[in-house]
Amino acid sequence: MDIKEQIKRLKKEKNAVILAHTYQPGDIQDAADYVGDSYGLSVQASNTDADVIVFCGVRFMAETAHILSPSKKVILPAEDAGCPMADMINGDDIVKLKEKYPDYLVMCYVNSTSEIKAHSDVCCTSSNAVKIAQKLPPEKGILFVPDQHLGSYIMEQLGREMVLWDGFCPTHVRIQPEMIKQARELYPDASILIHPEAPRACRELCDQVLSTGQMVQHVKTSETMEFVIATELGLIHTLQRERPDKTYHPLFSGLLCPNMKKGSLEQIVSALEGTGGEVITLPQEIRQKAKYSLTCMLELS
Ligand code: 13P
Ligand code: SF4
């Protein structure tokens, strides 16, 4: 049987849904029931009535789904798919940071481990980070972890100081200002869209700073017909599906997240059959505490 048919049959048999991030390979996006950004995926995970969630993304995303829907079986098909940025701060680091700034609120980017979420007051994604920071009491200091670039973007937007952890996304920091300047010369009619995980010197040269979900919305509704995409290139597949009539140029061909590319259709089959992938579990205490920061994010969004 064709692998796509096999996935469809197994999904029905197990009452499963497949959620995929926009950075996933095209064939996985095409097999998914929902493709979206980190925020959209967490909303889907908390609302689905499926018994099983096959999460095509990286570990923190599958853990977020498990925290929000603990009664469901959440499977990460590519069990070695992590996010290096999420691993740039650990439990000891955050405890020390909180000791140094005892009265500060901790705001964590969703690209963090569940342990870090459990130590945080509120979580955010790249699409709601500015909005959430704006809603935190103005008299309170904020510790923002782990992404220094998203943190600096929030500060620039709000003119509000925060203490930033020095984590970064190894994929987005490969973007250089010269690449943007070159793209501008090559494609003078295109609008350049960049993710807030990219460094400020690059963001400042672009037309729009948007999360992946916001990029999809922007492309769908804007009158512009040509775009340069300065984020992980999996997004171009999503954009081509949504608006095949528009033109998309990758900023450069190597703008890929190796972890997001670890999955395959075969792994989805094994996950659904119960022979492969990892069923996500977390210690109850971490799950409950981490749920607090995620629920707080969903309420403030
Ligand atoms: P989004 O929040 O835009 O989905 O981005 C997630 C991510 O991992 C970006 O590197
Ligand atoms: Fe993590 Fe960057 Fe990959 Fe996103 S693109 S999952 S932040 S390493």
C-alpha cells in the first residue's frame, strides 16, 4: 500500500492527528492534519479530541502538547529531534538567575525545556511575545530566556528593559546583514520577511519581522507578489501551498534546521503502529508547573 494511504488508514484506526511545524519537510507537511507555528500547534494540541497526537517537530513542541493534553498519547516520531537553543539553559542556570533577580518575573520562550517552563511565570511564542510582555506589570523586572534575539526584539518594540539569557538559534544566527543587502539588490520588488530569532542587524534591514504563522498570514493577505524568506526554508513549502500564485526566494539555500529535518513518513507509520518514536512522558511536578506558564500564555494571547 502507498505510504500516504497507510498513514491515513492508521490515523483513522488509532483516532490520531498529525501536527506538523512549518519547518518540517514538505511530504510531512502534506501528510499532516494541521501545519502551523508553535503557537497554533499548542492551541491545536489543547483543543483536539483525538486520542493520539503524532507531533512532527522538535522535542519541546511535543512536550508542550503533552503538558497541555496529558490524557492524550503524544508521540515524537523523530525521537532525536531537539532544539539546541532550548538546551542552552538548564535547571541550575535558571535557579541561579532567579536568585540573582529575586523580584523579577520569568518569561520563557516556548523553545525551552519543560523544566525551564516549570520555573517560569509565563511562556510565549514568537507570535505573541511582544503582546505578552506588554501585559506584564510595568513595575516588575523581566528575565527573558533563552533567546537573546527574540528578547532584544521585544525590548526594541516596547522600549522596556529586560534581563536576557544569551541563548540563540544556531540556524537563524547564520543570517548575515550582507545576505539581506544582496537579496535586496537581486529582488528589488520583493518584500523581505525575517523571523525575530535573527540578529537585530539583520532584522533592521528587512521589511517585516514575523513569526512563521504571521508570515503565512501576511503572504496570504498582502498585495505583494514576491517575497524573500529569511527563516527556515520549510516555510516555503507552506507558503507555496497557501499561495501558489506568488514567488518565494530563499535568503540562502542552507537556511535549514537539521533537527526539523530529522523526521520521515516511515517514522510516522512506526509511531502510529506503536513500534517507533517516543511516547512523551514527564514527571508530574514538572508537567503541572510548566502547564501554569503555558496556560498563562494562552490566556494572555
Ligand atoms: P515559530 O514560533 O515561528 O513557529 O518558530 C519556532 C521556531 O522554532 C523558530 O525557530
Ligand atoms: Fe530550535 Fe532554531 Fe531549529 Fe527553531 S530553527 S527548532 S529555534 S534550532
